[in-house]
Amino acid sequence: MGKNQHVTKHTSGGWQVKGAGNEKATKVVDTQKQAISAATQIARNQKSEVVIHGRDGQIRDKDSYGNDPNPPRDTKH
């Protein structure tokens, strides 16, 4: 299983995708929607999780793309 991908605000004003534990952003884009899309592709390839943070830095949402032995009921999709 790969690193979880975090979608957070970037210091330049855009949004970034950053692997858990990484110091540098994997990708920096203009909108949160673009960052979520990029993070989702990476998480699917690595069989990991996307963690979406709001503007305040708090976790807003999570989506798992790995092999979860005890998956929760997904009411969003």
C-alpha cells in the first residue's frame, strides 16, 4: 500500500497534493477540485487513501482506494 495523499492549501494560494510524510508537494494546482482529482488518480495507482483538508486545515473528507478488509458503508457514492 502506498502513501496516503493529502489535499491541502498551498502557501502560494493554490491547492497541493502531498504524500504522507513528504516535505514537497507532488502537485500544485489552482483549485481544490483539481487537487482532489490528481490525488484520487495517485491513490488509485498506489492503493491508498485521499485525505481532503478544508481551508482551515481540518480534515473534511476521506476516500479509500486500497484493499480495506473491513470497508465502511459508503453513503457518498
